[in-house]
Amino acid sequence: MISGDADFETEQTLQRYLWVTRLVHKFAPDAPLAFHLKGWSDALPQELAEYAALYLYQSGHNPAYQYTARTLAESFRARIPQKPVLNSEPCYEQMGYSRLAYGRHRREDCRRILWTSLLSGACAGITYGAHGVWNWYKPDMPENPVSGEGFCKRPFARTLWGCPAQRISHLPDDYVRIGVDGILPPARRCCLPTERRFPPPAAVCAPCCICPQRHRCHWQIPFLCKKYTL
């Protein structure tokens, strides 16, 4: 993962990230690279996109911008070269709304964003983290100084094994069972560039992509659940 909430708004910023990307690629040429953009953005420069193994976007935690789970998935699905798309930062359960707004995201919100992302073209899935997991809160341990927005002191172990997390953990099985043919319309199916392949990370194998020649491509994506962690 290169960058965190990056925006690449200046040439100096772009050149620095490009230098780091080339450096990582030089010493780890087979490692899959990805870029975590700032919320609600699809502004990944093409110079960096050429190095990416998959496209990441974040629909974020602001309730006013949850529609970007759909629009950003559609935007990245239309990019050339085509690559798997993943919502890398959706809303988290029990997390307070951003910008100090009153309210917390519920399990229904997380399920809605999950399926909105998938059905809009984010066929590589989402990352999942209830707020207790995100902050790794543990009783009787020093408090995390970076507590995040609307911090909720819920032990991470309880959150990780909770009912919503169990349901999210079935997502890889659903993809294997149903397949992308049964989920996405043809215009939103994705393919992996045949000229560039990366060793997949050790996680669950899901047939999330279909190439124009109708050959099924297996792409392994780690899901944050009781078995797999990002």
C-alpha cells in the first residue's frame, strides 16, 4: 500500500509518490501495489495507475457522500487499463459521522454500502472494520492516542466476532457460489490485464473478474473477518 488519503494535488506531491512507487517496484517487482486515495476521490494519476494491481477508493464515513460507493466504483470500472476495484474505506459500524455530525453508522449502513459497491463494479469487494476493530481497543490497555471520529470503546475481539462481521465474512463464499455472472451486468464486469500478472496474496480465492475472451480469472482478495485480515 503506497499513500494514505492522498490527493496528488501538486506536481511535487505526484513526483514524490512516483519516486516511492518506482523504488518499491524496483526492489519488489512481483509485489501487488495499490494507492489509498482521499475520500470521495477517483483522482489517481495515470502515471501511478500503471503500477497499481487494483484500484482502491473510499466512500468514507460522511453520511452526505455515501452515494460515492456507487459513483466511484463506476468511475474506476471504466478506467483503462481495467483492473479489479475495491472500496478500501467504507463506513464502519459504531463509528460516529465525520465532520462532528451527530450519529453513528449502523450495521444496515455497512450492508448497504457493501452491496452498493459490489453491484456498481467494485468486484474485488470491500474492506470491513467495525469501529472497535479499527481502533484495536482492548480493556485494561493504554488508550489509542489516535482514537478516530466518534470513538466507541468496544473491545475489538467482541466486534470482530459479532454478527455483522460473521455476515461480511460470507462474502467470498457468495462470490464463489454465485460468480460474477450472477451479480454484475455485462457492462460492469471487469478483466485483468493479460500482460501484467502479480502473485495473489494468501487469502481467499474469488472469481471476481471475467476477461473479454470469457476466461475466468481468479483474484485473491483478503477480507477482514474471523479468518482473513488485511
